[in-house]
Amino acid sequence: MSINYRSLTCSTADALVIYLLEGKLQVSNEELNKNIKFAEAKELFNGKNGEVYTFTRPSDETIQTVVLVGLGKEEELNLDKVREATGKGIKKIKELGLTNIFLRVPHTENIKLEELIKAMATSAELANYTFNKYKTDAKEEKELNVSISRCGIKEATKEIEDAINEGVEIAKGIIIARNLVNEPSNVIYPETLAEAAVNVGKESGFEVEVHGVEEIKALKMEAFYNVAKGSSKEPKLIVMRYFGDKDNKETVLGLVGKGLTYDSGGYSLKPSNSMKDMKSDMGGAASVIGAMSIIAKRGLKLNVVAVVASCENLVSGNAYKPGEVIGSMAGKTIEVDNTDAEGRLTLVDAIHYIITKENANEVIDLATLTGAALVALGETTTAVVTNNDEFYNELKSASEYTGDKMWQLPAFDDYKKLIESHIADLKNSGGRYAGTITAGLFIEAFVQDKPWLHLDIAGTAWTSSNSNLGVKGGTGAPVHTLYELAKRRSK
């Protein structure tokens, strides 16, 4: 897909997408206005949010398809509605097999022009996304040529060009995460995930260092290694570094992504129906790789280090077992109550590493960690546990801009009793009750009082159905929010 400002005109495009507000169903072209008024009179289109109406008209010796998309009432308009409307328009046009698309930027005083254009560029890329590389009968995807324009502005300003470029780069970072999650576990495993991170780093401009099993042992990452040792595939510790503020190397934002490229549950074996999508258990790792790509490409002035402890959790004669007591890089001992509570074991060693070896001052960890998060909040909202409300408010503000929904869960000390062990410092599972909270509090025991956010993306990293901005499978959430948070800190 190519996205440009005014590379096409209204009359030369195969398809014209017009965004309309409820109560303001008119454009500058009288011929189009007649069609719009006809649709309104027949109650086929009123501009309500989510409405779509399609008609055709003669244009430059051809037939042009016009897609009207409703944005709802202007006073209720936000970027989410613009993104969804763009997705609907692109999906409709792809159904019709058209390739040259003109997106007409809506007129509104509520949202800046550059913000509208950026949202439209991001959404057009995401709506065009497919993952059908393993379908032998899949039709070759047609290259889409998308032109974004607002009437009255013939030439793109520097700000408009940058808005398009930023929008496309955000989408590409999200797509990196989607692709990694959607790949099957025989394609993406610790070694190939590390290779993917290296390749993204080279293309985007950040450094990647990969540590193998001997280095993991030397670092005394016992919790991580115990999860990994049941698989014949060697674990990898993937460290990604971006220093955009070299004059202030003491300030480092740490991102830690869960990197279980496959999770069978170990000896606490999952039911077979719960295993089939466990290739997605590295959604946190995919998200931090995607976010690092955008941060580096945009040249943000801040320092970010991302760490992924990647492995598989399988059953074998070497696998760890329920009832064992294992160590950790931090020196704390852990009673293994459940081998399917493995992600938090890899995360705590990665978090201790990023604080002690990479000097992270603040940490955000992302993990497809608990089924309890999915039960509580569904596929819509990411659960958050934190030790710092100011840090959470910063995340929430960024997420409200990007459309990634977040919800803070309580972290009362009472819940910590559920992860107390009578023979070790902690146990790795608090049982059925408050499962998302106790998983987060287990991780908190290793953050050394650093400002910390735990994002349980078990529900949001994967979707069970197609949407206006994607397809069934990996979503890339919350790549955009991580980038937006970093951007707001960039000096």
C-alpha cells in the first residue's frame, strides 16, 4: 500500500471515501450532494456513527464508486470514530476490488487537521492488513494507492507530510507485532524470534544483543531457565537498546515483554482446546519489538531498553514440576504451585535484569499472562496493576488518545497473602481468585520499588473475530500506546 497526500484527485480515483457528520450532509460538489440528499431522503444514510452507504457515478470516462461513512454528531467526534470509519471505507473498497482510493478529510473544528490525517493513514494501513501466507489458494493482494486530501489544500505542508509518515510508521510497528503473533510456533520459536528482533533493529535503528543458554545460566536467571529447560529449543534473552538521549543515559525507560513462543502449560497441562492458540503467548514480546521499531524510526529523544526472556514451556523429562522450589536472578526462592503460571517466572528475571544490568528507572511489563484478565475484561480492555498511580495516569492518558482501552485493578496488600509460601519466599500462583491481581503482585515483588506498570494483555493481544481495523489473530495491542507514551516524554 502507498499513502500520499493528493496523489489522486476526486475525479481520477476508482473510489472516493467521504466522511460526513450527522446533520451536516453536504460537500462542495453539487452532483455528489444530489446523491447524498437522495440517500438521506430514502433514510439510507444519515451520517450516524458507523453508517456506510455506497453508490456509483460517471467520472472521467469511467465509473467511480463513492463510499459515504458516517461520523455521528460533531460534538461527539473523536479519533477513534475517524479510525473506525476509515477502516470501514477501506474494507468496503477492498471487497469491490478497487485499488486507487481517495480519502476526503472531514471538515471539523474539533480535531486538528494533522491529527485527522495521521489517524486516517494509520487506519488505512491496518484495515488493509491480512495474514494468509499459508493459504495456497489465496489471491494475490492488489496494491492499494491511497490519496488523502482536504478540499482547499492542494499542496501538502511539512506538517501534513509528517502526519502521514508518522501514521504509516505507527501502523507498520503494529503490523510487526501482528505478524510475529500470527506466525505458528514451528516458525517463531526463541531463536527465530531473536532473529526477527535483530532484523527489525537493523531496519529501524536500534541495537539488539542476544544471549544464549550459557549466558542465561551465568546470569543466574534460574526462574527463566527452569521454565525453558523442558524444551529442546534453546532459550534466548533478547535485549534491545535505543539511546535517543545520549546526554542523559541515566534515565532509561524499561520495557519487558513476555516471550513464551509456545505454552503447553508444562506438567500443569492445558486442555487441548486451550493450547491451539498458544503461539500467541509471546504477544508481549511482539508488542515491545513493534514499539521499539516506531520509537527508533521516529528518532525520539529518550532512552528505551526492551528485554524479552524467550522460551517454550513444554513437558519432558527435563521439565520443571509442581512442588519444586526454584531460585531467581534476584535471589528470591519460589515454590512452583503451577507450571502453567510460567510467564511471571520468565518476567521476574527479565525485570531484575533490566533494572540491575540496563539501569532502567521505570519498568512496563506486557504479558498475555492470565485467563482471569480475559474473563474479567474480555478482548476489549487491558488489565493494569501498578505501584505508582502517576505512572498509570500517564499510560491512561496515552491510551485514551490511541484508543487502547486500559483498566487499573486494585493491588491491596490483602491479595499478597495469596502468594505466600510456607517453604519459600513466594509461590508462583495464588489460585483461582483474583488471578490477574496476584500474578501482578508476584511480579511487583521483583521491581525493587521502581515505578512499574504491569499490562496483562491476555484479552487484547488476540482477537477471535475480524474487525474494521484487522483480522482474527494478533492485534498488535498496545504498540501504539507504548509509542505515544514514549513520544510524550521525548524532549
